[in-house]
Amino acid sequence: MSKEKLKVLMAEDNPTDALIIKKKLQKDGAFDYEVTHVVSGEEALLSLEKSAYNIVLLDYNLPKKCGLEILEEIKRKNIEVPVIMVTGQGDEIVAAQLIKEGALDYLPKRENYEDAVPFMIRKTISEFRSKLEREKLQREIALKKEELEKTNAQLLELDRMKSDFVANVVHELRTPLTIIKGNLDNIEKGFAGEVQPKQKEILADIFGVINRLSRLVNDLLDLSKIESGKMELNKENLDMAELAGEVVKTFEALAGSKKIGIIKDFPDKAVRVNADRDKLTQVFINLIGNAIKFTDKGNVTVKIIDMQEEAVAEIQDTGPGIPGDQVDKIFDKFTRVVAEKKEGTGLGLPIAKDIVSLHKGRMRVESESGKGSRFIFVIPKSI
Ligand code: ADP
């Protein structure tokens, strides 16, 4: 197999040393060495400018220009080539400075130092190539990082545009919906003439659809507000148990009609938190509403626990539960697992979780298919 050609520039003013080194390289089997020999720093620089070399063997003590000056020139001229500096005996301090200035290695001129030259060249070439490889990789990584940052910024901008678009469309939907509802209301009340029983039935169906649409529009509006950071909290000092109790009361009739019991498990004393009343009410409505909606027999238990720094709410039901592989997904927008036959938008849980997060709290669910679900959320008492 033919060996790799290695172009060596040797700057050495001692002809005997130069000859010995040449011979050593001829004998070394690692490369097919092509040695150019010059006797001064100026010549070395000229040669480097004229043609490319794989490595430079540079005597530190050349006449006129010392090794350090030549090294600086090489650097200044942006010539990328590994340099082994051959220093005088006892020049270790100089050597340290040479390395700092960019020499890859140095070789003190001890007796028979020429024996070490082939090994030094092999080592330096391998280190230099690794360094180039590393630098190439680093450049590639930096480029990829830049590309990713750019893509990320574009995605964020697109996401913002999408959120704005949704918010605008949803907002525009609200007005016609209100008008349709108002007019239907008037028809139903007989303001436009007597309403026949069959017509009443049809109107009831239309009301059902309109109400569903209104809920979806309101949920979407809430979510887009949260996502765009426009939802603000009007915090006040309130009793979380009292608030939960109020929501439970509004669901008692619905639970009764389904023959489901609602159990309140509240502490004796008030559980004071600094929170937004309307938003926290929304969280309880969504969770208790779901618990009743998905449960066909048994109970829904609403428990409030007073921890030192936090208030905890648990809404437990004896409903169908959530299959293990779906549990992680139910807080995602529009995810509906067992709800095909139940009304809903698939936005109640994401909204509830986001509201809790806005309060610097957290929400999770414990559930097992067939055994019911327990939604737990925690709100820090003072934020
Ligand atoms: P929606 O109730 O409008 O469908 P949610 O975001 O409130 O939307 O809930 C998402 C899905 O999570 C529901 O469709 C249902 O599959 C599941 N889920 C939520 N709460 C319960 C519950 N208490 N028991 C069983 N499944 C539930």
C-alpha cells in the first residue's frame, strides 16, 4: 500500500543536524516524507507562503529571527500548519511560551534528539488532525445550533400568529352567536307569533347546539388568553373550602338527577389562599363538572386539605376512570378519551391546569380504568 505523502519544511541552520534528521525520516515508515530544507526564518516564511506544508520543524535559534518571531508571523499570516519547535538545551521556559503562541510541540536539542523527530512528527500530525476535526465538529454544532434557534424563533412567531388568529376568529364568533341566541329566545317566548309544540322541540335542539358552540367559543377564548399571556389574575384572600362549597351547591341538582351523591370533606377552619376567585371557581366547575358528567353511579367527593404552605383540593369520583396509556394525554387540548357520548370540548382540563399553573400551583390525576379518578391540585397559599 502506498504511504501518505507528508511535506515537511525543516528550518535548520546546522547542516549536520539537517542531514541526520533527513536520514531518520527516510528510514521511518510512517509517511512518505518530502523534506524541504531552509536555513533561515525568512526563507521558512517565504516557503510557507509559496506552498502548503503538512508540518514545520523549526529551529528556535535561527540567525536574525528567533523561533518565537517566526511563529508570530505564521500566525499573523493565517497559515494553518503544525509547528514543532526545536529548542536549545534548557529552553523549557521559552518552550512553554512557544506552546502558548501556537507551536504544537517542542523538542529540546539534547544528544541524539534527532532519533525522536519521526515520533514527534507522527504525534504532532495526529494531534493537529484531531484538533482540526474537533474544530470542524464545533463549527458544525454551532451552525446547527444557529439553524435550530432560527427555526425555533420562526415556530414561536407562527405559534403567536396562530394564537392571535384563533383569538380574533373566536372573538368575532361571539357577537353573531349572541344575536342568534337573543333572536331564538324571542321566537321561543312567542314574540314573533305563537310557537307550535313541534317548533318548540326544534328550537330546543337548536338551543342545545348554540349552547355547545358558546361553550366552545368561551373555552377557546380563555385558552388563547392564557397562551398569549393575556390572562391576568385578580387575586384576593379567599377561603378555598367555601369557594368549593359554592360550586358543589350549583351541581347538586344535576348530581341528584343522576342519583349521584356529592360528599364534601372540608376542614373545620377556613383554608385561606391568595387567588383569583373567578378563575379558581372555573377550575372547580371544570373538575367537579367532569366528575359528575363521567360518573353514572356512586359518589363524587370534594376534599380540601389545609397544608402549611399550600391548599390542596381533591375531586374524586367512582366513574369509569382513565386508561393508563391515556392519563398523560388528557391535559392536552381537544383530548377526549371516554367521552364520545358525553358533551364536551376537550378544553376543560387544559384550561383548569393552566389556571392552576398561573397561580404557581400544580395539577395531576390518579386514575385507573374502571375504578374512578382523582384529580388533585395544589395552590401555594401566598403568591
Ligand atoms: P371534556 O370534558 O370537555 O371532554 P376535558 O378537557 O375536561 O374535556 O377532559 C378531557 C377528557 O378527559 C374527557 O373527554 C375524558 O375523556 C377525560 N376525563 C376528564 N375527567 C374525567 C373523569 N372525571 N373521569 C373520566 N375521564 C375524565
